[in-house]
Amino acid sequence: MKSPDGSKGAALVTGGAVRMGKAIALALAEAGYDIALHYNSSTRSANTTAKKIRSLGVACETFQTNLAQMQAFDSFFEDIMGTFPNLNVLVNSASGYVQAELSETQQEDYDFQFALNLRAPYFLSQSFAKKVGAGNIINILDNKIDFNQPQYAAYVLTKKALADFTKLAALEFAPDIRVNGVAPGVVLPAGSRSKEYIKWRVQAIPLKKQGKTSNITDTILHLLENDFISGQILVVDGGESITNEGLNSGAYHDQSKV
């Protein structure tokens, strides 16, 4: 999608200093977008990423804030638009993750994940609609939205809710703003995960391989370029999310009559 001056415009990427957010910011920069790079505590990484983005020939500025505690979302957008009046893309990629079953979840971990993973995208999208008015919103989800895994209770709930929010926002903000989601599978596991863990996860993926960041960024670029897609969740996981058969599937044999 191009801005009125013929350029691609500018994209705000939350959590853009490291990991998937960094990959998304770099891919958008390579595609010709100026980048408003949000970060929380990763100052050194943000500066390094911003320098790399500028080397691609586009503008980049960093914006620091703790989205989990943020209140002034409108003011945040006003600050960004003071630098990037051509802002037309919001990528909600900042996310927090705490592995815990429902029975073991601490209240502070619950509050943190809901604040960062759902509340922040909700109100960032609201402010984008009010202050920007037209463009695209991309929410980064997780293929866990297609599973019911109590091992990740609060985290999974935030992503499932964000998926539903994506569809609600797509309806409310149409036709001026398109809202879509991308749900990655095994692409960038937590740094604490071992090679053995990755091999174990890959066993459950029909395509029998781990994804690449380009699989995700190419999907985002496709959503931005195709102006007839809105309210959709594209799951990019090698087919892992379609492997659920459910318990007790198949033919039932009454053992009492054998």
C-alpha cells in the first residue's frame, strides 16, 4: 500500500529491536517503508537495529515505552507522527510469554501477559484508527490459538483473544483500515530451547522442518500488498495446527462383544 506521496509510507513495529520484531522491521525497510521502531528495555539492540535499517536507505527512529504500563496511547501516536506523518502501518509484534498451567499462574504473570499481549494491541489499534485513519494493522499471534494447551494457560488466552479482536477490528475499521493476523509456528523458539527440543517439535509438523523468519515476513508483505484481504488469520506453521484429530477418533469397537 502506498502513501499519497507515492512512497510505501511508514510502519510502527512494536517490539522491533530483537527477534521476530527485528526481522519484521528489517523486511518492511527492505520493502521501502520508513520504520518507527518501538522497544522497551533493549536500548542497545534497538540502536543497532535502527542503524541497520537506515543502511537500507529508509528513515528509522526509535521510540521507547513500556507498553504493558502505557496509558497515553494517543500521545504516543502523535509523537510518532511528528516524525513520520506518512505512517500507515501498525505491526503489533511485542509480546510477553510465561509458561504456566492455570493452576500455577501467578497474578502478576497473568496481568503482565494480558497487558502486553492484548491490552496494548487493543488500544494501539484504537489510537491508530483515530490518529492515522487509514492503512493496515497486522497482529502477530501464535499457532497455539488453534490448540487448547493448559501448559500455557494465560499466554494462550491472550493470543486467542487477540485473534478474535483482529476480526472485530477488521469490521469496525473497514473500509479505511484493513486488520489481519499472522500466527507463526516453530520459527524462533525461546533462546532457552535446546536442539533436542526443536527436533521434538519438528516431529509434530507435517512438513518436518522448522520455519524461517522470512516465512513470516513474506506473509506480512503479502497481506500489505493484497488490498482484498481483511479480518483473516494466516497460520504459518508447516501444517502443525491442523494435526488435531481429537480424542477417541475413528471406529469404535465394543470390546464387551468380542
